[in-house]
Amino acid sequence: MSIALKVFSGNANRELAEAVCKYLGIPLGDAFVGRFSDGEVNVQIKESVRGDDVFIIQPTCPPVNENLMELLVMIDAFKRASAGRITAVIPYFGYARQDRKVMPRVPISARLVADLITVAGADRVLTVDLHAGQIQGFFNIPVDNLAAFPIFVDYISKEYKGEEFVVVSPDAGGVERARRFAKIMGWPLAIIDKRREQANVAEVMHVIGDVEGMKALILDDMIDTAGTLVKSAEALLKEGANEVFAAATHPVFSGPARERIENSSLKEVVVTNTIPLKQEVAKVKVLSIAELLGEAIRRIHHEESVSSLFN
């Protein structure tokens, strides 16, 4: 008797969960995720999951605490319903930027979130482009950290066929990601040296590498307030780049991000739907990550290699 694969969703990104289920050829699991009158999370699983392989799709995007609590309560509900295995599918992992102590007397919130997910009863975590890879080590359960670059490679190869870019990392921390992308595409690499004076405020210093007369593609894992992105584009144009594009996995788009992007010198910003955009943003192209997540879920269910997706 084969173990059933079932996919459920919280309220954070139900549209993505439905697209994943469409790829897998299965219906989205029947569960109610709402609120009691006092605001507490109310979860009711409407079908049997005893012994099943359950995947809960719930990015912990804004409102972060609401979505995180939904995920934890859902995991607990499935655990108590005797699910065979519970995988928390977290396309965007909130609190990931609080992965170390950058000053005295501050928390390492990413570790706390990892502990909460594990204690709630998750057996495995599936996520996309963690801000800091070492977060995988915060868990005592398996973590599959997918990379979104195949989606960007496919899009850019089709939309800008035959054109050459210089791939730009907006900071030293993203160099490995940019280098990998540049190697796949056969393009040169550049790095932007910046100093962050305070949270969400970035001061671009200068460009390391030759961008003169070229199209530049800034590659990052997320766009929050877009301050770094816009200033990076300005620095690249100042150094002689012809046009500047950007690609980032997670469109957090908090605060003035939308206005900054729309009023910037960027030609196009390509993102994925790990976080649902509540409204369209000029210059922003959204690509679906549903097939990548769906294939990873299928492989995990059938005990196949996930890393071979990126060979």
C-alpha cells in the first residue's frame, strides 16, 4: 500500500499552493485556517491524514508573525492527526536576516524560529534561497534549500537571447550566488562594495569589476525596501553600464520599495512568487516557482534526489 501525498496551505500564499498542486496533479488538501473571535489561529483538518506524507505550503512573509503562527498551529494539528511525515514548505523564510549576533544583547531569531518549527512537529523543511545558508544548521531535521536560479536562467535565456550581461552581486555576502549564475551563463562578474550605516539604509561605495558599455544584471536573494537595489543601479550607470536589470527571489517590497523601483533607472526587475504581490509594480516581472517546488515535493515524496535538480 503506497503512502498518499497530500499538500495543504495556510493563508500566506494559497495561489502558489494551488499552482503546485496543479503541477502534481492532485487536489489541494481540505483544511480550514481562520481565526477565533479573539484573533487566535483556528485550524481544522477536514480530511483524514493518518499515515500520509503531508506538505504544508506557508511562506512566513508579512505579516510575518501571523503567518508563522499559522504554520506552527497547522504542524501541530497534523502531528496530532497522526500524519506519517510532515514537511514544512516555507518558500520565504522570515527572520532569516537575524542569523547571528551583529551587536551585543540581540537575539538570533532565525535559530528561535527553527526551534519552534522543529518542536511543533515538522519532520522536514523545504525552502527557497535562504538569506544565510548556515540557517540549515539551526535545524536538527533535514532541510532542502532550493535555488531559484534555474527559473531566472530560463527566463533571461529566452527574453534576452544572444545578449550578454555582467552579473553583479550587490554585496560581498551574495558573491557566491552571483558567481554561480555568471558561470552558468558564461558571463563576467562584478561586485558592489557598500556600507550599511543602519538597518534598511545602504550606502553604495564603488563597483569592483568592469561594467563599462555593458548591460548589468544585479542578482540578489530578496528585495526589501529596494534602497540597496536602486543605489546599486545608480552606481553601475555611473561606472558606465548601458542598462541595469535586477533579479531577486523574494519580493518583500516593504516601505517605499514600490515607489523606489518605479522611479528608478532600472529597466526590469524579475522576481518569483514566493511572496504574493498584492498589487502590480511597474517594471516588475513575476515568475512562478510552482513547478520547481512541485518537482522538489514529488522527489521528496518518492525518496529521490533533490540536489540533482540543479546539476
